[in-house]
Amino acid sequence: MSKVHSVDPAHYTYRVSWSPEDDEFVGTCLELPSLSWLSASQVDALVGVQNVVTEVVADLVAEGEPVPEPLSERRYSGKFNVRLPSDLHRELAIEAAEHGLSLNRLVSDRLARN
């Protein structure tokens, strides 16, 4: 969570997708997943959820509550740990050695292709 005064709601990550259950488009915000907006139009679903997020952020700030930091403004180390079956670990290590690569480089290259 970020400081209560420094978040621009336009920096959040918004998505619009079709909802078969509602027979409308639904606009959502990744940083505030409990919020959404339904509309027959994709554009209106996006505008609707952006307006709701702006209102909620203003309320959080007014109440002195923490405001989620936009994903786009977060800093990432470039490191994360992955657990995998030992046989897959062995296969990847062998493949990396066959190609003269580190295991890290092999896995990173594979992830970048997907």
C-alpha cells in the first residue's frame, strides 16, 4: 500500500472483458479487485470503473486509509523463486548444460517466449 496522498487513479491497471453471466462488458481494476462496472459498451465499462476507482481512492485519502500502489509504479527486483519437481529441475539443468547456458538463462529465455 502507498501513502494516502500520492496515487493517481489513471496509473492503475484496468481491464474490460465480456461477462457471459451478465450479458455485458465488465470493467475491473487489478489493484482494487472488489470494484467493477457493467455496461453494454466496452468504452462505458472502462469509463465507469475508472470513475468508481477515482471516487474510492478519494474516499480512502479523505479517511486517511492506505491506497493501493499502482502496479506500474512498483519496483521489481527481477528475482523470484520457483519450486518445481526434481525431475523437471534435472531436465532443465541438462538442457541448459547442452546449450552452454546457465539454468537461470534457459528458464528466463523460455518465460520471455511465452
